[in-house]
Amino acid sequence: MQRSLGIVGLPNVGKSSLFSGLTKHRVDIAAYPFTTISPNVGVVAVPDERLAKVAACNPSAARQVPAAMMLYDIAGLVQGASRGEGLGNQFLAHIRETDAMIIVARAFRDSNVAPVAGKIDPCLDVEVIHEELRRKDLASVVKKEQALAAEARVGKKDAREHLAVIREVRTILEQGKFPDAFRNHPAVQKLFLLTAKPRLYLLNGREDEVSSAVRAFFAARNLPFLILDVATADDFTPLLRAAYQLLDLVSFFTLGDEETRAWSVPRGTTVREAAGHIHSDFAERFIRAEVIAWDELVAQGSWLEARRKGKIRIEKKEYLVRDGDVVFIRHQ
């Protein structure tokens, strides 16, 4: 299953323009809130210069298919969304379905597009979004804490441990912070907390429109950000690569008769699980995997030559796929 990114931000900050640029889809772009009540969904190719080099080792295949990510253009979040204002519940539910967020803040100046807050302030944009996400999650955590407390009283397995974690998360949220450190804890994962999702911040504007004070705001809070003028951009490669890293994905390659293909899987995926991404039958009937690093394959010139020289490894189902592996699955 492909990992997904949600494009999140206040209205009129350039989210739909970003989505359109990344996916080349036509979407309804207008300078009004709620233009995008339902999220537009697209698939965006991940730039990877290794694919062409690997494909050169498989000249009989006519096509090159890059790895991809799912992208959601989520309607503009407004202050009060956590209380249901501005179709807030729908918007926040759409964010919850994604694996990570690109939070877009407006830095560009355009008299034809009115800023929702009455002024252009990327820091304020982010603070409003953070507060809405935090409030929504705090309500969920308090409800879960009450349920876990009841389960702990009757001795339900894992309830005490999960209750302790949820209480720590509640404290963090009450302090106005995000519980990133607990992102991978089972108790937190079950809640699909918005504030626990990986985040990348895009300041939509030119470099000269982003002040040193704004840059310092993000740096002081360890918020990873990129500056990009979406309206004039023709190269989204740095953003796509940063988003790929945000999702903690790795790429592996397969050589087929008709195509050379890159696949994306979460870091830590076993080769048997990766086989299931290619075809469910491959996972169920898995015997072994034949693996070589992409650069070693390129050095040898072809799969047959790499095999002849003994460069191809045999891996069992527990093998963890590494970024850049070229994989052939043997199955029943």
C-alpha cells in the first residue's frame, strides 16, 4: 500500500496550486475558502536518477516506472476547526487518513488573493494550524485516557502501560507541544493522532519574501522547512525528495520483461513483504529473493553478467530491503 501525504494549510495559501504542480491534475483553484471540500487525490512520481541507470541494464524492457506517493489536497483549515467550524471535522478527518503532512504557509504577496488572517504571516499560519491539531488530539486523548483507566481497573492486558503513555501524551499536548517522541508507540498509533504525524513545512513564496525572523521561528522550533514559490516553480524535485524522506520510505527496483520499475516501501520492510507489493501471490508463495545493490548492477552492466560473476546474493524472507536494492523474487 502506498504511503500518503496530506497538503495542509489555511485557505488561500497555495495548497491546490501546489497539488496541481506536483500531480499535473486539474483542480478547482479559486481564491475562496472551501474550494476543496473533499480532498483531491493524486499520485506523484518520485524523482530518482538511479532508475534510468538500472533500466540501462535491462534494455529489452521498453518502460521505466518510477516509485510513487499518494498526495491529498485537503481543504483549507480555519481557526475553530477543532470545534467543527468551517467544515472543520471533515477537514481534520481527511488529515487523519494520511501518513504525513506538508503544511503550507503563505509568504507570497498578491493583492488579488486576500490572506485569511488579514495579514501575511507564515508564523501565525503555522501557530493556528498547530493549535487546531492540538485541540482536536487533546479531545481524543482525554477520551482514550478515560477508557484505558476503566480497563486498567479490571486488569485488562497492556491497559496500565498504555494508560501511562496516554497520560504523558496528554501532558505534552496540554503544554502546547506535539508528542513526536511517542509516534511509534502502539497506544498512540491506534489513535491516529494528527500531532504525531511527520511534518514538513513549505513556505510558499520567493526567498526574498521570507524574512530572517520567519526563518528563525522555524529553526528555533526545529521545524523542517523549504521555501518555494509555487506559482512560478517548474522543479519540485527537492520538495518531493524531502517528502519521501519524511515518509521514511526506501526504494527498490525490479527488472521485468516489459518494464524496469522502482517500488517504495517503508524502511524496515522484509523482502517477503516487499514481494507482496509487487503481487500478493509473490508474498504467499515466496521461496527466496535474489538481490544486488543498484550500483553494483550498473557496474556489471546486466543481471546475467552480475550472476556470472557471483555478485547476486540469495536472501531469505526475513531480509530487510535496503534502499537501492535490485530484487528478483523466486516463488512457487
